[in-house]
Amino acid sequence: MPAPYDQICLFGDSITQDSFNQERGSGFSAKLQHAYIRRLDVVNRGFSGYTSRQALTVLPHIIPSPDVARIRILVIFFGANDASLAESLNGQHVPLPEYKGNLEKIITHPLVVAHSPRIMLVAPPPINEHLQYLTDQSKGYASLTRTAASTKSYAEVACEVGEKLGVPVVNLWKAFMEKARFQPEGWETGDPLPGSKKVPQNDKLVELMYDGLHFNPAGYDILFDEFMKVVVDRWPDQQPDNLPMVLPAWNDTAGWKAWSASHT
């Protein structure tokens, strides 16, 4: 028998892994579990430092058989590490064409398809180079491992994959940039982006990412809000209030009778 609760499975890197952490305040996973409590289980499968290449490698070891647990919603969130510069000493760079192919392979993997899940792709967020540089220095790197411009390219590719495969995308890059009061429509190639060291540090991006990459509660709040927008727009039947509780409320007499009859 499968587990009684269907799952929202969060498959990503350190931003996902850290999203249950409450030390800084509200985290995405915890907020999501609160919204779906007694209806769906939120399973965090975040792996710090992982790229889409590594994600594809470990996927067979983390996606359960539908006979064991059924994934109702799968959130795929990779790209922040892939977008590391090719010359970076952190060794995390994955070329754009491979990144695109890896996302497609994850989405269409037979083990994923077996669940017939609702799939949501999250595009990587922008980078604040001012803080990222300090983080890189603390790790012994003499130069930036990521740039605002390179991360933008990976976010665009994630959106392209979603459009190609008909998968909704949380464009986190755009959502964060809107918070930073940046209008992409007026931007031209070669212009500095918010977060670039070529322009003064953007205070709004500092509010969202404490080290230039990983999220403060304000960043996770945006991710949660964007997640719920996709649910409302694409899967309204999966809104928490539209889902029944797995087990009846303690004072739901009719519910208890129905449940008891189906479990005897």
C-alpha cells in the first residue's frame, strides 16, 4: 500500500535544502507544509551544491515507486550552480545546452512520468555579485564564481524548457528583479544588471539573498507566493482549501463513518 499522503516533492539544490531552515525566519518548505498540512506531505529533496547533471544522476535513487508513495506535485529547481562560470574554480559549471537537456530529461524521466505528477519548474534567481564576491573570497576564490549576466541566461533557458514541454515555470529571476524595481523590457545586451558589481548594490536584492545567492525569508516568501500563483492558475483543484484532509477531523462524525467503512 502506498503512503496515505500524496507528496509535493521539492527537487533542487541548496536553496531547496535550506528551505525548511527556520533559523533566519520563514522558509519556503515549512510555509508550504503549513499550507497543505493534513492534505499533502512536503518532501524536501534538496542537495547542496548539486547541478542539473548531478540531479539527473541521483534521480533514480530519490524518486519512489508509485506503489510506495505518490508524487502529486514535483517542483524542479536547479540552475544556480550550473550557472557558475566555466573558468570558475568551484567546478560546478554546466554548459547551457547540457543544462537545457538535463531539465528536459528530468521532466520526461520514466520514473517521474510513472507518477503522472503536476510538474513545476523554477528558474534560477538573480545573483548579487557584491555579496557573492565576499562569499567567494571566504572560500579562497580570487574572482567571482557567478555573475548576474550568466545567471540571467540560465533563467531564460529554464523558461524555454517549460514552454517547450508545456510545464509551468516560476520565473524567479523575473520576480526578484521586479522586487528590485528592474524592468527587463528596457534592458539591452551589455547593460549592467541589478546585482552586477558595475552598478551600486541593490538594497532590495540584499533583502532577498543574504550572501548574494541563498535566500532570506523575504526571498522564500516570493517563491511561496509564485508557487501558489501557479497552483491557482494551472491547478485550482490543488489549492489547499480544495483538497480534503486525509483523515477526518476529530468531530467529523459523517467523515469518520465513511472512513471506517472504507478501512474495514
